[in-house]
Amino acid sequence: MVATLFATISLFLPPQGKIDASVLMWCAQLLILCATFLGVESYVNVIKNMRG
């Protein structure tokens, strides 16, 4: 919910400068965490098992 709000707000703000690598890494880690909570890894394993 909060991430959606931040993303929506950021669409209306002008760029403030360079994005630091640590911020990109933090966002990537949050996406991995969310994917883990949603069970994406389990879903991928089910598909692999179905193929062979």
C-alpha cells in the first residue's frame, strides 16, 4: 500500500538528481522479499516440476 502511494507520488515529482546504487539495491532487496512472501519461488518450482 505504501509502495503504491510512493510510486504514484513520484510520477508527479521532477527528478532530483542521481539515484545512488545503495537505493537501487535496497529496492531490489524489497522486491525479492515481497516475491518470497507471495510465494513466487514456490510457483516457479511447480512449473518446473510440471515440465519434467
